[in-house]
Amino acid sequence: MQLDPQRVREVVLNESVLIDKQGILGLYEAVRKMMGFGLGGLLYRAGKNAGHRSADLLAQRLNVQGEELLAALTIAFNTARWGQAELQRTAGDTWTLVVRDSVLGANMQSKKPVCHPIAGYWAGFLERALGRSVDVREVACMATGAPACRFEVRLK
């Protein structure tokens, strides 16, 4: 079966709720100020759960798995406008994820990376698609002045 990018976009748009970027950023900043340190782990876990659910949804609605599910992930992520993602895969167990125009990183300033939910989302989705444990860690963030957000993806 050939993956139809338009079908992926339709599923994402039918299953998503449109939220204003400034609304998301305001909520994120308010929670960050209230909780301070330790928030990253909580947001990573929430993102990971969302990634699991998204993978399950796309697999079911599109009847895809494996490579097609991985391709659907990038289309879905970019369609949802969380940023423009590119997963750079290697033969080894460490891959790189680059997200340009991250909705969080591109619109915030911070001394530390802020894209914990995005890292968690990709970890959760990749776990479902690959059938193995995955850790994703942000190593460069637009919020700190980097040109793009860069994540290290470790397959276990």
C-alpha cells in the first residue's frame, strides 16, 4: 500500500483541535513559571503519552505500520504545525531529529531547551512505530538561540 500524504493530513485535521499559538505559548509559560524545575519531565511524559495515542490512531485510521507509520508521523507533525520536522536516520541506534520553526522554541527565550513535549511526543510515537524503547533528548533549541531545535533519538 502506498501512503497517501493527503489522507494523513485529513486524519490529523479531523482528529485535532485548533488552538491559537499564543494560547499554547501563554499556557506553557504560565505552567513553567508556576512549576519551575521539574516541569520538563512532566511535559516529556505527557508528550510521550500523546505520541503513543497518535501512533495508535494513525495506524488504525490509515491501516499502516512500520515505515509507512514513520512517514505518516512526519506528515502529521508538520500538518499539526508544531514545526517542520526531519528525522535523520542512520544505521546505528542514535538518530537525529531536526525541528525548524518549533512552535515552542521559535517563540520563547530561555537559557535551557524548552521543547520537552515535542521530545516526548516523538519518543512515544517512535516507540509504537518501531516496537522498542526510545529516548529523545533536545540538544539544541531555538529558544536558546539555535537556528533549529535538534534532538538526539536513542533506540534501545
